[in-house]
Amino acid sequence: MITYLMDPAGLLEYIDQLREQLSSQIENIDPSLEISPGWTIKEILGHITAWEIVIHKAIRAFLAKEPPYFLQEQNFDIFNQEAVDYRASWSLEEVIQEWKQVRKELRGTITTLSENDLAVEMVLPWGSERPLAELIEILGEHDFEHLEDIQKLMG
């Protein structure tokens, strides 16, 4: 975790930088290539989007002072496969559009956060507790994880 990023602008810069790197990589990749076992770029982007939807729901529940938002499916392998299956009939363009839209909406919510918000320990969708800033950092780490997969494939 990069815990020194305790301001919304710094966190946005961090996740935006990694998203830009990922975006530039997907422009140059054959959409039919298997990047992760069984997953093409379409499946990876759908998977990333599904997690960002979950994180956004958790942040919104936190901001509204509602009970924590929990994943209905706590087995991550099942959740990941359900996210891929849900988008199976979508075109790559539709998946990319959702990926961009979900991030845009999430960024909008992050811009409303204060430094005090970022320091608050919250219950994460999978049950552990961490400061809100760390939940946002996870977005960047997730993009980076899949960016590395693509870079390894591309040499």
C-alpha cells in the first residue's frame, strides 16, 4: 500500500496514471489473445470494472453513513467468473465503454472526499477493515496487476 497518498488529488493522480498506462497497452493488443488463464482483454476489463463497481458502492455507503456494503459472493474466484460471464455476450467496445464510465463515476465520488474521510477505517466489501485511502489505492494496484500481465505477454 502507498499510504502516503492521503489526499484525494494524490490518490486520483495515482489511479489515473496507472489507468492511462493500462489504456495505452490495451490499444495495442490483439483482442483475441489470452492474457490471463482463460481471459482476453475483454474479460480482464469486465473483471476490473466489476471490482470498481463494488468499491464505488462501498464508498457511497460509507459517505451516506449506511451499513457497510458487502459482496454478495465472498468467494473471489466465483465473483470474478460471474463478472466475466455477465459480460460474455457484450462486444469489446461495450465492455470498454462500461469500464470508462464506471471509472468516471467513481472519480467523481473520490473528488468529494476530504483528507479526514480518507483516514477513516471502514469495513471493506470483503469484511476486513482499512482506511478509505487504502481502498482507493487498491484500484491502482488492481490496474497495475493486470498491466503487468499484459506487459509479460507482450514481452
